[in-house]
Amino acid sequence: MAAIRIAVVGMGKIARDQHLPSIAGNTEFELVASVSPRDPGVEGVANFKSLEALLADGPAIDAIALCTPPQVRYSLAAMALDKGLHVFLEKPPGATLAEVDALEAQAAQTGATLFAGWHSRFAAGVAPAKAWLADRRIDRVSIVWREDVRVWHPGQAWIWEPGGLGVFDPGINALSIATEILPEPFFLASATLSTPANRAAPIAADLAFRSASGTPITMDLDWRQTGPQSWDIVVDTDAGTLRLARGGAVLTLPEGSSEHDDAEYAGLYARFAALVRDGRSEVDTTPFTLVADAFLRGTRVSVAAFDD
Amino acid sequence: MAAIRIAVVGMGKIARDQHLPSIAGNTEFELVASVSPRDPGVEGVANFKSLEALLADGPAIDAIALCTPPQVRYSLAAMALDKGLHVFLEKPPGATLAEVDALEAQAAQTGATLFAGWHSRFAAGVAPAKAWLADRRIDRVSIVWREDVRVWHPGQAWIWEPGGLGVFDPGINALSIATEILPEPFFLASATLSTPANRAAPIAADLAFRSASGTPITMDLDWRQTGPQSWDIVVDTDAGTLRLARGGAVLTLPEGSSEHDDAEYAGLYARFAALVRDGRSEVDTTPFTLVADAFLRGTRVSVAAFDD
């Protein structure tokens, strides 16, 4: 079959670090254009200042990968779907839930593929963790996601603005894993969101969820962690304890550990290709819904100002 | 056909003012029990202290209407659906979006009817407004919902707590109408939520939405209104201006006005009966999603303390 001709829109760090190498490494895709208002683009392919310019004057394309900040993603995705193009949305899939629901409906009408990608779900330990948990009685789940925002998001002002998710930007990765591996749905019971006095978005959050059958799930998010970083999910079951560490890369079961090289974005692009070939969409908004529920129902507390 | 044997759960003001008269006035329903931990119940039917007690020892029932505060609604609804009972959820349908999504999935599995009722959609002007707008070009929408919280929610502490919606408790009624009558979906662009210094939930909010094709929609919510109260939606179109006043009861079109007696809850129960007879569910979470998006993306400002 002919390769899927794809353009990458929004040539920031995630596009260069992850999307371009994964596209280059997958023969089902052919990179034919990039879109960036400021950036020189990608060597060997045409760069356009806007998606409008690409659609008006550019080479024929079948799909776009949207790597812009979420605040501007809806109008770009709607424009692409309107042309019948397939769309891969980076996480989070939008700035609001309602707009993602509308994109899903639009894709269903046009027959194009819409893929809301959750890269952490493609971490090496996630699929085996899901398989192992499928038959267990789950007694307790603990999620601890503690990292140093100065290391991972230096000077990124937008992440602290309204509509930026603050510490839920990494936290939503944890939720994308938890919603994938746990056999039951779960819901927010209570949350405390700690927001620096000089910022709009939380720097830390303590959350308590309960599964449909009552299993307690706690989540501890903190962006003020220095020293060792934690991206861990621990699940206590009737058959012992499962631990997913390093954001899903390292799986430890009672019978032993496994660790694999990072292949999250390779997995994402393999899934996107399969969805396009099958004429299907995949838009699971559950992780985003849980974050919105935390903002909706959580208690706000003000904490020390943060400057980076 | 035999009447639908129904129990009302949560015997507060809305149950007595609206649900009981509407059930009594609809021959498709037979009230057979009430559930209230403190209340003496309803004359002529058995009252139970809990839903568990009703299910264990009560008369046979086919359906429940859940009129409790939203914070406790999920577990009651899940318990009822698990028994194959049909469930009518008062608005808002839950304390979080994720739990409503889970109830919808559970109802689909059991085959029971789940009905998330939005009473304002059954106001007399809403259906004709929707029909009139279906073919118009819509240029601008203004929603103004200004009421005196001291009159409408005197001393209701829970409405100010995290998970209570504050001024979005009435505001979600406006959104339930707007999402019903406007032909396009719309999404939050920006919001300012004004929260009293001594409360957790907003007392006022200014919101800007845009429809999928770019139509601006503004919403002005305020609980500090004394004197005349406003529950108005004004839609400017290529064929003139539509006005829905008094929460949807009074419709004014360029060709004239119409006003009808309140029949919102009669309409809700007629719909619930039809859904049960047809073996279908109706769970539109769009109004709740838009409120969650406002909490997710809105800017918070602190305003004067409020005491009632």
C-alpha cells in the first residue's frame, strides 16, 4: 500500500524529539511537509507558515500530526478533518473536553481517522501490566508522579496559564496508564489542588479516586520534587503487588522485573497507521475527563509563589 | 400496559415541589415508595431509610427517581442499575463527569433505561425555539442568568462546597437550553470565575464560547442580582432576533410572543416513560461538560466574602 503522506504541524520540542524520528522509522508514513510560523522546518521537506498555506499551496497530504499547544488545536484539527485528512492529536487532545467531543463527531461524519494519542500507554510495561491485572482482585492503587518542573518545563509560561494543566500535564500521563491497565472505571472522590500564589495552574495535587466497586486509588502529583524523580504506579492485588516505574517502562511483578527501551512514539505511529488502514478513529477522553473532574470538584489551596 | 412502579429517592424540596406532582399527574407511573433517612415520606406509600432497605424489604419497583444531592448519586444509581431498575437522574447527573460516563456504560450493559434529565429543556419555549433556529444563520448569542441566591438557595451550604457548582447550578440550566436549541456545538474560549473569599464555588462567572463555525456566544452568570431577575437567551440571526425569557418559558420571535404555563417536570416524566417503554437511555452530558471546561480552563478571581 502507498505510504500515508503526513505533515507535522507545530515544530516544537516534542515534534523534533519524538514525532520526526518515529515517522522516519515507520515505512507506512512519508513526511511531506511541516508547518511552523517561525521555524525553518525540516530539511528536505517543504515548510509552510500555516496549515491554511499548506492546504492551499502544498503537496498532497493524507494526514497531519498536531503538536501545537492544546489551546489552538481545535480549529486546526477541524480544518484538517473538513478536508478529509486523518488527524493525530498530541496529548492532551484539546483545551476543553467539549471541543474534543465535537472533533470526534466530525471525524465520524467525514470518515477520516481521528487519533487522540496517549504516549504513556505505549510504554513497554503497560500492555503486560494490563494483561496481568485483568483477572486479579485489586485492593489498592497508589500513583506517585513527582518531578522537578524546572528540569522538565523550564520557562514554559503557557503551562501555568488558565487552560495549561499545571502539574496535570505530567499527571494526565499517569491517568492515561491507570485508565488503561485497571479493569474497572474509577472516579474522583476528592482532590486538593495546590496553586502558587503567582500562578493560575496547580503545582501539586492530592487526589483520591474510587473504582466502580469501591477500590481506593490515590494519586500524588508534585512538581516541586528535586533529587530522585518518581513516575510510579503500585497496584496491590490478591496475587501480590504490581509496580510500574519510570512512567511505565519498568514492570515488576511478584515473578520478576522487565525493562525495555523507550518505544512510546513508535507505538503511537504504528497504532495511527493501523487506524488509518482500518478506517477507524480512537478517541478515549477518559484521562482528560478525570483531570477536568479534579478541577471541577477539587479544593483549591494557595501555596508559595513559584518562579523559574 | 402496566404502570411503571417508581420510588423517589431523596425527599428534598425538588422532590416535593416537582417530582411527586408530576408522577401523580402521569398515569404511566405509580408511586410505590419513597426513600429518605429523616423525612416521614409520602402519605400513602411506604418510606424507607435507605435504598438498600427498599431493595431488601420493599415492594417491587421498576424505576427510581434520584433527587439527592449529586455528591451521593453515583453509588445509588449504580446499585439500582445493578438490579435492572430504570433510573431518572435529576440535574446535574453526578458530581463528576467520569461517574456519569460509567453509569451510561452500565445501563447499556444491563439494558435498563438511564435518563439524565435537564428540566429546562422542557420549558415551553425551547422546542419551538429549536425548530425556528434550525435553518437560520446565527450571528451572536447572549445568555444572561442573574438571580438572587439568597432567594433561591437560602442557607444551602452544600452548593458552595467543592463539587457544588455555585452559580453554575442555575447556569447549567441555561447551558442545557443553549445546547438544545443551537444547531452547532460550541466550546469554551475563555472564562472568569468569581469566587467569594470565604467560599469554594463561584458566585459569578463571565464566559465566552465559540461555535464550531465561529459564532460568538457569551454567558453572564451572577448570583448577586437583587430586584428583577434574568434568565434570558437572545439569539441574533439572519432572520431577526429570538428571545427566550424566564428560563425558556417565554419565546419571542420577530413574528410575536408565546408564553405557556410551566410544564417542565410533566415533560421530563413523559420522556422518561417513553424511554422506558422503548428500552432506550438518554444521557447527554454536554451541559455538564461545558461547566467542567469552565472550571478546567477558567481564570479564578477572589471577590467579597458572601454570607447568607
